[in-house]
Amino acid sequence: MELHDYLRVLRRRWRWMALVFVLCVGGAVTATNLTTPVYRATAQLFISTSPAQSSVADLAQGSSFTFRQVTTYADMVTAPVVLEPVVRQLDLDVSPEALAGRISTSVPNDTVLINISVTGEDGEREAEIANAVAEQFTRTVADLEQSDGEGVSPVKASLIRPARAATVPVSPNPSRNLALGLSLGLMLGVAAAVLREMLDTRITGASDVQRVSDRPVIGGITFDRNAPRNPLMVQDGDYSPRAEAFRAVRTNLQFIDAAEQPRALLFTSSLPGEGKSTTAANLALTLAASGASVCVVEADLRRPKLLEYMSLDGTAGLTSVLIGQASLDDVLQPYGDHLTALGAGAIPPNPSELLGGPAMRALMDDLRSRFEYVVVDAPPLLPVTDAAVLSKVVDGTIVVVGSGIVRRHQLAQSLATLNSVDAKVLGVLLNRLPSSGASTYGYYHEYGPSAATDPPRHGRRERAAPGREARWWNRPRRTVETVGDQAP
């Protein structure tokens, strides 16, 4: 992955980054608030020698001895011989071994100083223990280092800096914990976004389609929440962004195979719910709006929805013609200018056999002779084989891909099914794309209508209340994003 790929991933998965970031920062804050404060009190000892002779040689020898012994003395601080008297003196409820775990010693470089630090939950109590340990250590050293002659110790440990009660705890450290939470949240957030992207095989944009197939992406229709209520673009007006998206698809179709100019187009998908039926209906409306004669065929004999969207009668239709119960002229229904609909009719028990018979091929030839374009709505590819059978009687197949619904391996399997029957796949049409973000296919620009010559726009944002002047939020916008189609 290159830098722009990572940036695209972060744009698409920013919610994962934000979630992990908030969890890490929240965890750091929670841990800081729940952690019991720990205080530290430190007393400092000075180790010196008292030679019997005060000559220069004796002083040098004593100083060298002290430097060698100071580390040993630091280890002696936590010995039972020092801590047992302290436990008895202060009447502590801990054993000498447990008390030793709370005591730490350190020797500053090139010094004969020993720092005795005691940590605990009570600052004043820890200071009292540190001073008691230091005083007891001075007595213990004096007893251990007594000479055989006069009973005077040549080594002396002096308490030069008594411990004071700490007012600020050493743990937890809010600033350090917050900085750690911020840095860890950022790193783990980026890692979670990249990992989620690698594990997510759903198709959300054109780049995901290109990972599966080299078929061209002929357009992208963005997600529209109003599509279940208004599945056909004519219900939104000729100036809606939704109509502009399908006009762009119509234009792209003219350049896919300019030599042969496919006229019979099959629309299918991998799974139900990707929006193939409304996509086929809207594209048929767009082709008819250009002045071409178009027939839209409801060939989904499993779950027919097309005529329901168009509010037409579906009692007789395709199946009636295929079994010889009715003629084609009897079941064709006009819908607006230049558009004719052929419904599914009664649902048969054997759709695949009926669609794959010679009667269907003869029907398609008849429709080609009557109309400039024939748009066929077929069932999904993966559940049933109807679409693969129908792909042999049309000029080209368009696979509708619902963003966030189908996965890459499912699209690959659908395309492999079409390839196995030598179907001509014209391209892939993305549907339900997000209106913004890294997965957006593109933007469709339109110029605001002139108040004097152009008809008013009837989009949701452009409609003003009756009797009131249109406010700034209701006025036409110069640039809008594509609002696309969605299966109900």
C-alpha cells in the first residue's frame, strides 16, 4: 500500500480510529481515577570513616574504604537486622519482608550518600517509617563495625536529610497517563483502521471492484433515503441529482461498445437487495427521456417488483406470452412517453426452464424489432440461475453492485458464472454509494435554474412553504452530490 492508500483507508475507517482513540484515552483517565495514590518519602544518609590517626594516608585509606562499602551498606538497609526493630518500634502490621518490598535504596554516582525511600498510601506514615529506618541503620552500622580495641566504630552513618511527608503522589501520574493514552490511542487507532480495511471484503467503491475484475465501472449511484418511498426518478423531477446520475450512466453506456451498440440490456446483481430492479427501471426512464423507444421487461419471475414500482397491472405478462396464453400486444403497457412495460405475469414453478426456452429467444427478437432499447430486469446471480440463462438472449449484461452489501468473493463468483456461459458483461454499476467520503464515486454538478426561464426545482431542500419567501436553505444550490437508487 502506498501513502494515498493509507490516507484513503483512514478516511473510510475514521470511525474505527475514533473509537479506539476514545477507548484508550478513556481507559487512561479511568485508570488514573481508580488507582489509589501512592506517596514516597525519602531520607538521606551520609557514610563517613573515623580513623584513629588523622594522617593524609589514613584519610585517603578511609575514603577509599567508604566508597567501596557504600553499595554494601545500601543493600543492608532492607535486611531483617534493620527492619525488625523498626516494625517493633512503630508497631507496624506488616512483616519485615513485606516492609522491605516498600523500601528502595539508591547511591548517587561518586558519592557516599544513601537515599532510603519508602512508598505507601499515607504520606506522613511513610515519612515516619523512612526516618525510623535511617536512624536504626545508623545504630546497626555502628554495632557491626566496632573495632576490637576500644569499641569505637571506624564507620559512621549520619542522617543528614530527614524524610518529609509528601503531598503529591508519585503514582498515578495524570499527565503521563494521559500522554500515554493519547499516543497509544493514535497508534492503535491507525492499526485498527488498517486491520479493519484488510479484513473487510465488502465492496464499497470502484477500487474494490477493480480488485475483483477488469470490467469497467459505468457509473455510481449514491445512497438515497427516499428511494423506498420514491423508487422512480420521475417522482423527484427532471432536475434532481438522482436523474443526473442516471443520465451519466446512459451516456457512459453509449461508449462501452460503440461498434455494436448493444440494445438489449440485462440488469442483474449478486444478491437480493442491491437495487437492480429500481436501477433498471430508472435507466429505462432515462433512455426514454432521450426520445428513444424503450421496453422494460420484468424477467424476475421469483420476486417481481418492477410493475409494483410503476403502479401497473401485473396479472398478465411475460409468462403469459411464453406459454402461449396471450400475445405480446395484449400484455404490453405504456408508461409515459416512449416507454413500454412488460410485466412478469403469473409466477411459474419452473422459471429457469421457461426463460431458457426458444419462446424467450423469439420474444426478445420481437422486442428488438419493435423498440430501440430493451431493458431486462433479471433475478440475482448467486441464488438462482435465471440471470445466467437470460444473459444468452441479450446483447449485454450489467451487474449492479450494492455498496456495503456484496463482498468481493461474491462479485467474483457472479462474474465467473456469467463467464462460464460466455455472457457479454458490459460493466459494473455501483449503487448505494455514500454521498461523501473516500468511497464516493463522483459528483454531478448542475447549474441553478433561471427564475425566468427554467421550471422550479422540487427537491426537498428547494421547496419553500406556501406563501413564504424561500430562505437561503431552500434556495437551489450550484453544486450537489449524486443521490442514487436503493432497493427497498
